[in-house]
Amino acid sequence: MKRKIFTLLVILMPALGMSQTATNCCTASATEAYAQNGNDKAFVASHPEPLPFVYKTATGKDIYYKTSDGKEAHAWEVAAAKKTPYYLIVVHEWWGLNDYIKQETEKLANELGANAIAIDLYDKQVATTREDASKIMQTVTTERATAIIKGVYSYVGTGAKIFTVGWCFGGGWSLQAALMAGTQLRGCAMYYGAPEKDVEKLKTLNADVIGFFGNKDKWPSPAMVDEFVENMKKANKKLIVNRYDATHGFANPSNPDFNKEATEDAHKKMISFFKERIK
């Protein structure tokens, strides 16, 4: 009897090992793994706390919509002055959907002549301290974020033509939102953030990506950006990479290492990228 049990275990162990490996490799997405940087003291220290700021909008408004997980999602929408099928989906950085993001969303909507929606992956939580931002960022799950993103796509409808943009935490989610947009995608912009490493996923992209990265950054590092470039080549997808002699968060004006020249250059290139794809 003991010999039979031992034999059965020998047969089952490889299968059990494969099952465990599969579970481990899929428990955290690239964006969830990036969020764990909240435990890195250097990463936290690279995000100076934002100055108090209240934005007075001209046309922006809060919106709410249902999500597939049975919950409700919050976002902030700026409608274009003239009717258009183009929508820019904006993903906030690790502070959450604060007034700085609302200001940038309205600015981009006006520059592009498109509708713009800043989604809220923090479910109405807004951090004002690095400690809070670190904690909240790490609570975002792939399942909930996916439901929020797919929910906003249902909100804008199947006739919408979609662009995405995000910074830092939102940079990685901008790319993920682009992957979820399917054939409605027209372009994706990401400032730093977590590149997707799965080449098979990247093969499903239906539009070009433009990225802005700092050579002094660690999240992602230049080596991670190099890997992203190679993976996009393997996926046969177009990636326009812009690198600057700058640190993480170089486009954030509240950052002591804010790089005005790099930020202006990146913004100009991003707007041009989007406008070239608006027909």
C-alpha cells in the first residue's frame, strides 16, 4: 500500500509543481508588481508631496457608471466643445484623481478638441501624503482596475475612438487600458510607468504607443525600457521612445527634479502624436 501511495505521489508531483508555478507567475500583473514599489523607500522618497491646489473647472464634471463587478466607478469628464467620437482616457499618478489631474485633463481636452475622461482607479481616495499614496496604490487590484476601465469603455460606447495617457502608476495602466480598448484604440501615451512584458499581450495592441522615460529613473530603469523596446519589436508593434536626461516624475511640476525642458518637449510630441491620429 505504501509503495502505491509513493508511486502516486511521484506521478502527481510534476503536475502539482506546474500548477504552483502557473499560479505564482500569474498572481501579479506588471502594474500590480509596479505598485509594490510603494514598499521601496527610495521610490516613495522620489515623490515629493503635492502642494495644496484647488482647480476651478470651466466644463468638467464628476460622472459615475456601473462596472462588471457589480460596483460603481467614479471619473471626471470634460466634453469637447464640438461633438466628436474621440475620447482621451486619462489615468492618474499615485496620488489619485486630484485637482492637478483634473486640470491636466481639461487642458488636454481643449488642446486636442476631444472628449477627455480621467478615470479613478482609487475609487474616490485621494492621497495628500506619500505614506497614504503608498498604501492606496498597493490596494489596487488588476480585477477592479480592469472593471473600471472596461466600464468607461461601455460608458463612451462602441463608436468611440480612444486614446490613453497616464503618468507613473498611471503610465503602466495607460498601456493596459490601451490593450483593453481593442479595435477602438487610436493611440497610447505613457510617461514612465510599468511596461507590459508579455509579448503575446503586446501583439493584441491595435495602435501605436509613444513613451517618455528618464535615463536617471529606476521605475522603470533604462534597462527595463530597453526590454520594452525589444518586446514591442517581437510583437511587431510600433513604439516611439523618447528618453531624457531626467529622473522619475520629471514631468511633475511639484517635483524638485522637475525638468521643464523635457516636459515641454514630451508634451509637444504627445500632442502631435495624438493629433496625427485624429481624422
